[in-house]
Amino acid sequence: METTGLDRETDRIIELAVQRFRFDALGRVIQVGVPRVWREDPGIALDPRITKLTGLTADDLAGQVIDEAAAVEVLSSADIIVAHNAAFDRPFIDRRLPAIAGKPWACSMAELDWLELGFDGRALAHLVSQCGWFYEGHRAENDILALIYLLAHGLLDGETILAKLIACSEKPTYRVNAIDAPFDAKDRLKSRGYRWDSALRFWWKAIAEADKEAEEAWLLSDVYVGHGSPAFLTVTAMDRHR
């Protein structure tokens, strides 16, 4: 997917590519479908930096529109939608194609421990290069094909990257909301990876299910100290990366 910028509220999709593939119970890709690619005129001036990054110009987009019915049909048929940086892609897709807003998503960039899998870095092009492949990035069709190749890659333990991702995706995670945390705890929260929600005005963090007990103990002893408690919200693949 390519967009006019990074703001999920104001920027718009200018190129969308989707590609179905089938995989077996062991996470092996067994069939790859035909890629579908649509462009869309955003109705606003295109930043020259976006043209430099993607190669798309205003002339390429003029009068173009995403075939919404076709895009919804493809995405609705998926058991799970996989993207490399789903936290960026999903909000744009949910807004543009609200009919598929409840589908489960998995993020190949954020949900896997790439270092543990024997890779360094998380950028798609870099990961693909470590598998011995090279491609021209920042075009939606190229990116999804590269991602499928990456997902199909076999690891030393005999599993594929896709098998690892599906296993991660099926595990519930938690969003920890440090509601009413003392102001003087902000530096401790920030250093532990919490992010500030400026709309709801509290610190929050996503954690694995296995980390819940330890995280709650740390918050109660090092942040709240007998005055209040955090909220733990269960997150599944249907809600993740919104």
C-alpha cells in the first residue's frame, strides 16, 4: 500500500495491492494467486517526496479509483490479513474499506522476534536480502510478493516464518493502560516502553500474555505504590494494530 503521507486521519491511499495465497497446516505456502493492484486519485496535490519514494505521479493517479467491491471480496475471503507494518496499513484500510474492518490481522514486522529467528533489523527489504533475494521496494505489488517469499522462508528448526507468525497471531496479547498513574512516574513508564495517549491522557503499552503477571507486579510496586491500579485489556488479531 502507498499513501499520500503518514497521517491516518488526513492522508489517503494512492495505491493498493492485495494477493491471496494458500498455506497448509505447517505454514508452508502452497499456492499463490494473481496480484490485484488499484490506484486512486487522492484529490489533493501529491507531495514531491511521495513521487520520489514511490515513482507515482499525479498523472498516474488522475481519475483512478480503487475497485471497492473487488478489494472487499478479496480481503473478506482471507482467514487473516498479513502486512509488514500492519499498524500503519490497517487504519488506512479500515477507513477506506469499512466492510472488512473486523477481519483479523497479523504484522510480520512487529509480531516476530526477528533477532531470535536469526535476522537483524525489521525492514522488509533488509529481511528479504538476508534470505538472498533482492527487489525494488516502495511499490505495493512488489512489496506483497516480497512479503510472500519472506513468509515462505524455511528456518533452521524446520518451520517457516509464516508458521511462526500465525502462532504469534493466535496468542492473545494485552494492552496495559496505566490510568491515573502518578505524574512523577512518567520517566519510569517511558523508559519501560510505555507510550503517551494524548487523547485519553494516560500511558499505555502492548505486552505478551506471558508478561502480564510481571508487568502488573512492576506497575503496582514501582508506579502506583498502593494508590490505584492499571487496566489490562485483552487484544486478539481482530483488534490488533488498529
